[in-house]
Amino acid sequence: MMIPTHQKGKNKAQDFDDLDPVITYRHILQTNLGIKDPLRVVALCDSDAFYAACEMVRLGVTDKPLVVLQWEGIIAVNYPARKFGISRFHKLKDAKERCPELMIVHVATYKEGDAEPGYWDNVDSRTHKVSLDYYRRESSKVFSMFKEGLPDAEIEKASIDEAFIDFTKPVRQALLQRYPYLSQIPADAPNGVDTPLPPPPLIDWGTDSHLIPIYSNADSESTDEETSQSAPLTWHDIALRLAAEMMHKVRVDIATQLGYTTSAGIARNKFLAKLCASYRKPYSQTILRNQAIPCYLKPLEFQKIRFLGGKLGQALAKEYDVSTVADLLPVPLEEFQAKFGESAIWVYEILRGIDRSEVKEKSPVNKSMLAAKALQKPITKIDDGPHWIRVLAAELSLRLNDARKERPNLWPKTLALHAGHGYGTARSKQAPFPFTKEVTVNVIAAAGGKLWKELVGNVTGTIKVTYISLGFTGIEATDASQQSIASFLDSPAVTGVKRPNEEKNGKPSKSRHRNTQRVRSRPSSPSADQNTTSFTCLECHKTLSLSPKLLSTSDVLGQAYALAAMKDEHSDFHFAESVAREMEPEVKEVRGPHKKVKTPKIQEKEIGPRGIEKFFNRT
Ligand code: DCP
Ligand code: CA
């Protein structure tokens, strides 16, 4: 449908009417305005040709054309190679034809039997496993430099090589420092704190940033960007300029210290920062002044805007038979909402350069996990502590492993044990949580058991514990993937060799508690057979096999990993089963800090991995 002519320009007064908001003393003095802050400044900083740059740093290459391959496909192209017209979408053969001296680096892979990923001449997806760990580690180094260089900014990692940086806070500090008169409301200010700030001083835009032109007739290829900036200065422009200085310094530091060039976009929100970051890639930064927003947005093909590239963009293009942002501006909000639903307000606003999303440092779902137990029958003997610790460990193990299904590299920094009489007199001990292959019940229980010994070690006589809790704190995404893969490559399922004894993994070799005997007799590994696709449990004599689907879709290493995980899960099931049997039937209540959780009575015949999971799961 074409846009009716009578509608064109209908909403003109509302388009881009917020580009020069009145900024008052309140705005400069108040610090918690969030996304409503008229002095808000956000940047998006993205590494140039990141994987290729990582390989260049590793190989000590400076300006040779280079591509990174993953199996047959090109996944990164450095800028010297882009000069030959090579892009990610080219086949390797075409790329080599365009540039015969092209350096080709295949990403690192794990090879069967090796604990470390490496760079090999002949890689085969059936026997090798891609490792992106090196890029992740380099990415963390870049990210750490943002954090160190900009301690007062909010930083959100947006992808392996991009971060959003909210400069609002450090910029406000810099504004007040550089223009101290802004903090003094003049005695004759007519509206007190709501009086507009005095006109901003003239500033030099400097040479560290490109400026997006304000006028549509300006030649965007022109290097004389200053001449296309003749709109009156605002305090927001000053804020952008200050952010640009800070951004530039960090980018230069990253390039000098780590060897990675980056490109940044600086604007009033995330959407616009991202949009202008690639304006003059590589190794550049770009400022989008508020006054330049209409000129920059209007000619854009809206389907090139992130999130409008997919079905929504197609639907808009089909509905209105148009392609640019300017074409869609006459469509009233109500019409968008009637046709595309309430949330179409997001589209309406994005087309006008409005984005209300915040820059937020991403944190794991839960930074801590607590399993706790109020004991109707208090613990009076020191030897009875480990029993409850194992019960709590079973819950923690399930919960952490559940969370790790979403984020496999989650790792808790600390394990803490609290024990008390009532809620008021708790004693606690905590210790760093050891890094092991899998967070099994046994691993947690062993660490918890040590804490218990420390906690009650100097107690003489009887004890009376009516409340006990075991918790993880500091759960964060770590670079654990490499270590877990390294250990599974070592596992008997892969090597056919018996796993080193449990003490090596931090698991106890002896315990006074009766459960431990059961657990130690479990066929954790190896099992009765050394088959690489199935195993027979010595305890229940069941044979468990990998599913045909998994066998047909995963390589030998994937299968080994799945089998090792299956064994651990199965032996943990036996362990949890034994703990469940020994719990007093009437005291099956696990209390979290806020919730009371009842665990259903367990039925022997129902026991299976699901049954156990249900048993320990919150209901
Ligand atoms: N990547 C990938 N597969 C894709 C896209 C990207 O493996 N389809 C990887 C390789 C890239 C890295 O992610 O180096 C970052 O992606 P970018 O889209 O930011 O691309 P580059 O950093 O390579 O190039 P640019 O300079 O354009 O940002
Ligand atoms: Ca990039």
C-alpha cells in the first residue's frame, strides 16, 4: 500500500522534535536521570576484523592480507584483504584468485588425544573440534581495558568484539570539572534549579573523530566535516566531545598495548551509537550530534536497521511499498500499532532516533545460590553434619548444572557454609570453590565437608545445629570451556584409560559417613565395559547408550563428552537416591532464604534421573 499523500507530513511537528531539549541546572546537578537525561552519551566500540586481528597479533603479522577460516568458510577478513574485494561471503577459492598472496589461517581446533587446541595443517570436522577460546581470551583483555580505562562508565559487552559504553556519568563529572560555574545556580536565576544553563562555550571538535554532517546536501564523502556542522552548539554537543576524548584515549591504549584497532560511534543512545560506529571503519570514531540525526537517518534503508532487517522490516516494506526511513515518517503511531501491535511504538521511535534501552553490564542470572535446611531434629553430633551437607550439595549441583545448560561456563567463585542455632547465631566458613571437570554432588559435598570440619573443628562437647545452609557466591561466566574440554579429552571414555582416583579431583578418598561408601562403590568410571557409545552400571546393571540421534549428529569427541556426562549423571543419580532414602521421611523440607520448598515423598519404583531431578527441584 502506498502512503496516501494527505498523510504525508501529517506528523511532521512530532518528528525529531527532541533534538535540542532545554538543559537546566537540575539536569547537570541531578545524577540519576537515567534514559531521560538530556546529557546522555553512549558509545559502541567494535573491534576491526576481530578474529583476523587476533590471528595477526598471534602471528606477528602487521599489514598482510589475511582471512580466518572455519572449515570451508571464511569467517573474518582483515582490512588489507578487503582492499582486494574479499568478503566473508566469498568462497576460499574466489578469495585466493582475488589475492594470491592471501594468508589463510584456520581457527584453532582440538584434536583427539590433545588437551590443548592447536593450529593444524589438515583439519577435519569429523575428528577436530573448533576452539574459539583464544578469541574469547583476547576479547576479555579488550573488555578489561575498557573497564580499567573508564572506571566510572557503565559498560555492556554486546558481543565478542563489541561493547556499549554509557559515558553519561564520567562526562557529567568532566563537565563540572571543566566548567565549574555549572555547579553554581546564579542568585538571579529566574527559575532556580530549573533555569536553563547559560549558552555553551565554543569548542574545537578536534581531529580524533569524524562528524556526521548535519545537512543533507553536504557531501558525506567530504573530509571537510567542520563546514557541515554549522548548527548552534548545545551542551549535549560538549558532552559528546568530552566522551569522544575519553573514548579515543582508551582506543589508542588498546591499539598500543594489545594491538587491536577498534571503531566507535558516539551518540545520544545505543541504537544511534551502533549505527554510526562503522561510519569510517577501520580505526576510527564517529560523533553523531543530535542535529545530525535526521539527515543521517532519513535516507537509510530501514531494512538495514538492526531488528528491522527481518520479518518486521519485510512486512513494513510490503505494507507501505517504501524503503527508506523518511518514507515511513508520515505513518502515525496509531496506525503502526493497529497494524503491527502495541509494541510497534518501538519502530515508530527508532525511525526518529529514539532508543530507550539502557546500557547494562550483563550479570549472570543469579550471582549466588543457596540451599538451606531448617532442622526439626538438630544436629548434635559432629559426624552427622556431612549427611546434610551432601543433601544440600545435591540441590546445589542440580541448580548449578541447570543454570549451566543456559550458560555452560558459569562457575562459582566461593562455597559458603552456615550453621546455626535458630536464625540468629549462625557461624560460617567459606572457601574458594575448586575448579573441576563437572560440578557433581561429590565435588560440592567434599568442599562443603572441609568447611564443616573447619567450622566445628574447635568445638568440644555437644553441638546443636538447627539451621544449615550451603551456598555458592560469585557465580560468573568464566573461561572454563577450555578446561572442561581438556579434562574430557582425558576422560576414560576418550582415552580408554581409567580416570585418576577421586582424590585428584578434590573428592574425598575416605569419609566417616556411610553414604560415601555407597558412592565410592559406584561405577563412576570406568564402567564394566570400555565401549565408547554405551556403558553398563555395576550398581544397577543397567546399560545406558547414547541416543541414535546423538550418534548420527556428533563427532567422536562430542560422543565421548556425552558419554562421560551420562556416566556422571547416572552415578550422581545413585548417590542422590541413597541420600534420599536416608532422609527422615518427615523432615523433607528445604528452605531457601525466601521460599519454603517441599520435596515430595520419593517412590522407589519411580526413581530415575527425572525422578531425582523432580525430587530435588523446587516445586
Ligand atoms: N564472526 C563469525 N561468523 C559470522 C560473523 C562474525 O564467526 N557470521 C566472528 C568473526 C569476526 C567476529 O565474529 O571477526 C566479529 O564479527 P564482526 O561482525 O564484528 O566482524 P569483524 O570484526 O570481523 O569485522 P568488522 O571490522 O566489520 O567489525
Ligand atoms: Ca568487529
